[in-house]
Amino acid sequence: MTILRILVVLLAVGVASLTAQEPNARQVAQEREQAELDAPKLVEVLELKPGMTVADIGAGGGAMTVVLGKWIGSGHVYATDITQRALQTTREYAKREGLTNVTVIEGADAATNLPVGCCDAVFLRHVYHHIIEISAFSKSLHASLRAGGRLAIIDFEGRPDPARIPKGVPANRLGHGIPASVVIEELTAAGFTHVLTIANWPPGDKNPTGHLTLFRK
């Protein structure tokens, strides 16, 4: 194989890899549709009202951030993530939707990096089981909320899938995911009060993806 042909092959592989990582239009539409369905349920659990401030920790593609940004009106949505790709995607998504009430912040492994006492409510969807710096991150979550603020952790039970288990997470996660009982144990240790657990989330969904644990500061 000539050097030119090798370069062409490597370029093709690189482009294919990059394309595979980028969400296509169908995926974006599916995420938005799911966010539209789930947002009213989350709003109810978090007792959100227009004008309040909420944070989407681990916003990913930004679908829930955008939906809540439209719903919250004169309020504000903070969106955090630890990857530049996710941060840029969410910024561009909010801009396309004409939202001026969304602030995108780079998070960290051990901290939300949100302003102290900025939020009436915070939620993490399928993110908490990745947390390794549990004590520091939980304290940061606590500091991000105003007194009486609510925290919702949406996650799923541990699954025996070694290839997908985040490196360094404690064994009590029981695989890829985390039991609701462990979420409760860790966050009450950080000073949160456990309010309720919804075993099947989203409620009413034919195929609920996991559980929701709700806390209050």
C-alpha cells in the first residue's frame, strides 16, 4: 500500500470516527422529544415555577436545558458538563433556540462550579453514577442550592457491564449504574434530607429508564 493510500485510509477512518461521535438529526430530535415528555414530570417533582433558577448537571446534548429554558421564562437555567464538546453543543443549541436565560458552565470531577446558593433546584440525569469524588462533589451540590432547594437524582440500578463501568467508581455501585439506596446514603451524609424515591422513572412511561431520588437542602 502506497503512502498516499495509507493517508487516505487514515483520513477516512478519522472522519468516520468523528461522525460517529456527533449526534445526527434523528438523535437530536429524539432527545428533544423525550425531554419534552419528561420535563413536566421533573418540574412537578422539583416544584419549579417560572422565574426560578435550576441547574442541569451533566447537560450532554442540551435538550433538557433548552426545554426548561423555554419553560422557566424569566428564570434561569445553568447547564454544566465536563467535556468541551457537550458545552459547545449546549451553547449552540440554546443560541439557535433564541434563549438568553441559559448559562453554560464547565463542571469538574469534584465540583459543580456553580455559584454558591444560585439555584432553587438542581438535577442530574444518568450522571451521578459517574461521580468518583463523592464527598467533595456532594458538598458542592449542597452549596449550589438555596435553603429549601431541591435536588433530584435520576439514575438506574447497577448493571453487570464491565465495559461501561466508569473507572474508579466504588464497588457499591454494583455495576454500571447505582442503587437508589446508595444515592440516599451518600447524599444524606452530605447534609441533604431525603424526601422521596420514585422507583420507576419517568412515571407513566411504558419503559421507565430508572429511578428518581429527591432531596431537600
